[in-house]
Amino acid sequence: MYRRGVGAPYRDPAPPAARPDADALVRVDVSGARGADGVAGFTGADGHRGGDGQRGGDAGPAVGGEDGGTIQVRLAHGDGLYTLRGELTRGAGPPTAIDRAGAIGEAGAIVLRAVGGAGGRGGDGGIGGDGGRGRDGADATRYSSGDDGGPGGDGGAGGDATSGGAGGAGGAIVVRVADADTAALMLIEPAIAGGRGGAPGVNGRGGAGGAGGAGGSSYSWTESESYTDSDGNRQSRTTHHSNPGGSRGRSGSDGRAGDARVGRGADGADGTFAIEVERDGAVTRYPARFDLRLRRFHHADASGDGVYEPRDRVVVSALAVANVGGMPTPAESALALTLEPTDWLVPDEGSLTCPPRLAEGAGAAIAGTLTATIRDDAPTAPGDPLAAATTIVHRATLPDVRRSFPGYQDAAAVALGAIVVRHPVALSPVRHLRALAAGESTRLRFTVTNVSKAALGAASPGGRALRVRVVATEASELGDAHARITGHGHDALALDGWVHELPELAAGATAELTATVTLAADAPEYRALVLAIALELAPLDEPAPRRVQWREATIRVARAFVADDADVLLVVSHQTTAAEIARWEATTRGVMARLALWDVSHEGHLDLERPLADGRALGELLAGKAIVVLNRAFETPIGAVAPHRLLDPDQLLRAAAARLDVVFVGERPGLTRLMVPSPPTDGAAVAADRQTALVAIERGQRVTLPVYRRFPLLFWRRPTEAWFARQAQAFSRTLGRALARERHLVIQRFAPERIARSWFGGALCAPRTRR
């Protein structure tokens, strides 16, 4: 099939001749008809009373597809119209005139089809008849045995199938145009593929052999007689007799299947397509239409700073194209080269022109430039710098016929046009403390990087003003009365905003900036100060800077920990709200308990054994009390962390031994990790038996107690994990009875080890026991 925009005919399966072309301007179809299918063979008759089944009939031959016809037309265009005149021929029929005209429009094709017809499907062989059932044997009588059943008839053989019919050859299409009308060839869509060969038929299966007849039934009878015994008494006796029945007859054989060697019909040969161009009284014949490809081009940003930023312009130059078709490009119709609109690029007015009559296989360098404007962009949410990948898309068009070359920009040319839209400056993530007590301060540390090849700032040669603004957002719960921002000689209230100008930032340079945020001494607890750290840059065509990127920093007013005699310690973070804390305070008051807060964002750790200001540790202060951990992940400089990950498992176990209860609310902490201690560094003692282990545990030592099990005469066996668990549970109960006032933890470590291999072998498992 000759595809639109491709310079040579391509083979393609012939679609049905009745297929509509939704975008066709006109359709001329001289495709060959499909060949008739082979007639299936008849089914053989079944045998009767043990007779053989009849052979199935052979299939009839399939008919080959009809060859495509011929189309000879003359094509012209002008003033937005086309004309198509000529004749077509189908098979041996007489020629039929073609005379069509119409508007070219924005889409559609002149479809010329001369496809060979598909070959018919081969016929299926007939099925052989089934053999007849054998006659039944006669029953036995008093005077004769039963007869055997008769044999069943053989099944008839299956008939032979036939091969598929050959596909018809494609037809011949000739389109003639004047040299001035070659642009109209963009409208032609020819199809000249040969027809596909028909599928083969299937050989008929043989008939089933008939069942043997049933044997005759057996016959039994009795006879009685009287006689006088030796004592002169009259006696009678009965005797039993039988004659055997007959056997079932043999079954007939199944008939063989048809054995014809069949195959798919041969595909038809492709037809021919030719273009004849009249010029200066001579006619030149070509095998395919012209076709254009983009080979190379160069692009740059108009500002010259090496950054494709919003509102900048893209300049495309040094285009190189090639005619990969089968004939020269039009001589009298302009071939325009333009840019296509994309999600980021809006082409400017103007186009370039390909040289006329570019010979087949020849290339051309195109002088001039194409430009496009990058769409504007304003950030709507805090985040990373803009980095949007897009591609410069080219288009080659013949305006006279309103058609483009669909394959003009291939994959290699698409890769050449890849660009990334970004701003010339970038703001780094902001480093700061996320929780402050009232009256405390934190530094906002961040950098501004110039990623372009030109200096920025009001004092730079380009004069593009650059500044950073830090201001409280609408989501902030604190305002001017509770927060102040200072740094680099500027002092401002949070709502007014802190502004710092960068007079000049050299190409590729990075400026490190620091602003200090101070909370008022009366700042309400657990209210959030939400700051926008915005990077502002003057656009290329405006003096006033505007926001090009911003990040958000949240600082919550924390309550500093006070080492008092509270009953419950509530572990919170900077993401805990004042409403949540109020509910917990109400809950603890309801049970007559006193609540203290430990803000991990403010304190920086959850170490139960680190000395506090008065020398005591959290674990010591809270012995016999409770800790409630609001186990919700919170942001840290190293990413989101759940509070339970700040707890050391060994410390938690020691806290449990000191009767300190720990409750996790929220995310599951994974108690297995928390309750299994790290390998001891002081070396746990290995107890020889249970009694020795009890004594050591009572003295506060960590003990490892091996558990032995012997398997007399069964040295290949090993202890099971279930058995081992029962031993650990029994030892735990022993500990509970012996040390009723103490807490203990038995940790099972099932790792059987064979320590002797004999008729009295054993295996070793080692749980670690801890007080």
C-alpha cells in the first residue's frame, strides 16, 4: 500500500473492498474480487447391520482472487480545487470514465485502490461414515449353545481437503500531472498490494468403527426324577443344566482421515504505481512521490543566557532538509517550513522556504531563522525550581494543497529539539529549626544560584532586578505581634515581609543567605508561623521583579520541657497542633493526672538516658509513670521520621524494667524491633541449668540459657520451634513464680545446633533470658 507521506509503495494486507474511507475526497476502487471457497466434501453414509461406512467426499478446489484492475488519471489543482479525470478498467470489462472535482479542504485524500483479491479458502474433506453395529447372536436353548455376536463394520475414510486459492495480483495505477501541478500529488493515496492467499481446508476425519453385536444369552434348566432306594422307599431328585451364551462380536476399525497435503495459497504479486510528469512537451515517469525529511537544525534562546525561560524566545536556524522520495519536489508551489505550537512554545509569524525542484536524494541547507515564544509561567505552589521538558516541533507544508509531510521530523530530529524550560535562578531548600519556644530564634539558611550564562541583578549589565522576600502566608497562625525577621541589615515584621536585594549575581554563582526569625516572648504555644521564602526576578521585558519560585517554612511555637513531677509525658512534634494538645490536657485532667510535653522537634532527641539540665534523665524522672508517644512522622533535615525510631530498644527495655509504661498512638511502631534488645556488649553469662539462671537473674544479670533435647536412637531428628517455644514459656512461668515482684523478659532465639552425633545425639537451641 502506498502510504501518504511515504515515497514508495509498501505491501499491506488488502482491506475489504467495501471499507469506507472517512477522510477520502474521492475513492476510485478497481480491487479484485475475493476468490470463492472450495466446496466441502460430502459426509459418507453410515453402514447398516455390520456394514462398513462410506468414504467421505473430496473437497472442491478453491478459486484464486481476482487481479486488481487499472487506473489511469490526470490530476490538476488550482484555487483550492482539484480535478481528476481518466478511466478505470476492471478485469476484462470495458473502460469506465472518471471525472471528479471538488474542494481540497484541510484534510482528506484521493484514494486510488487496485488491490488484488484474496484467495478463497480451501474446501474441507468430507467426514467418513460410521461403521454399522454387528448383528446380535442367537440365545442358547435347551438343545444348543448361544451364538457369538457379529463384527461391527469399519468406519469410512475421510475425504481429502484442498489448498487455499492464490491471491490476485495488484493492479496498475498511473497518475499524470503537469509540472505545475505536482503539489497535488500530496492528495494521492494509492494501494496496489497483491491479495493474500487463502487458508487451506481441513482433511475430513474418518468414521467411527461400529460396535460388535451382543452374544446370545445363556440358557439354564432343571430335571426331576423319582427312584426307589435300597430300603424300598420312594425318593425324588433334581439336576441342574445350562448351555452357555455367545461372546460379543469384535468392533470395527475407525476410518483413516483424509491425507491430502494442503497449504495456504500463494500471495499475489504487488501491482505497479507510477507518476508521469509533463514538462516542456516531455513526459518523465517516476515510481513514487517526493517526500521531505528534516536532517539537522540549531536552536538557542534569544536572550543568549543559555536558559530557555518563560517569555523568552527560541531561535531556530541552520535547517538542513533532504528529499527522500522518488521524484523532485514541486517547482511552482512553495514548500513552507514552520514551527508547530506545543504545550510550551507559541510559534511567531513567518516561515522558511525549501528550494524548488529539489531532486530525489538531494539535500538543501535552509537560510534564515524560525522563532517561537515560550509561554509564561507563574508558580502556584511551593517547591523545586521549574524544569519542564519539551520539544521544538517542525512542520513542512505545501500551502497550495494544504497538506503536510507527516514523517518530516523523525525520531532523530525530535531528539535534536529537546529543551528544558526553566528560570535562570534557583532557590535551594530552606534549613531551619521547626520548633521554637517562645522568645527563641532560628536561622533560615538557603542559597540562590544563577544557572544562566549572564549576570543577574539590578547592577548587572542586563539590569534584571533579583531579590528574596520572606513573608508570612495566609495560612500562618502568627503575625506581626509574635514574629520578627532580621538579617543582612534588614529588619521586618513577619506580615510586612523581609526583603533582600541581590545587586549582582555572576553567571553560575551561588549566594548564601541567612535570615533570623525570632518569636516574641508571649507567642502562643503550638501556633504555626508559616513563611514563604520567595525568589523574585524581573522578566526579560519588564523592570519590576516577580515571583519565579518559592518554598515554605513552618515554625511552631513549642513548650520547653520542664523537669517536674508530671504523671504523663506527651511526646509531640512541630506538626502537633494546639487543638490536639488541648484535648490531651483535658484527657489527663479527667483522670487526675498531670501532663508534661516533650517536643522532639524542639529538644532534638528522645533519649531516655541522656542527662538533662539537672543531671537526671527522662527514664529516671518517669520511672513508674507513663509516656504517650504521638507516633506521627514529622519533617527533619534528613526527611520524615516517626518518633518511635528515635527510641533505643535497649533503653526501652530498661525503662520497662523500671515500671515505665510507654504507649504509642498513631503509626504502628513495630514492637518486635523495639522489644528485642541489641546484642549485649557486656557479655551475657551462659547458665549451666535453670537453677543457676534463676540465681543470676535475681542478681540483675542478663543470662543465656541453652536448652538441650536428646533423641535416643533417632539421631537424625531436630527439635521443632513449637517445642522450643513451650520450653521458653515454661521457664517464663517459673520466673514469674520465683520472682513475683520483678519484671522479666524471655526472648526466644531458635537456632538449633547439633552438639553430638551418635545413637544418643542431641541438638542445641539458645534463648536469651533477661531480667
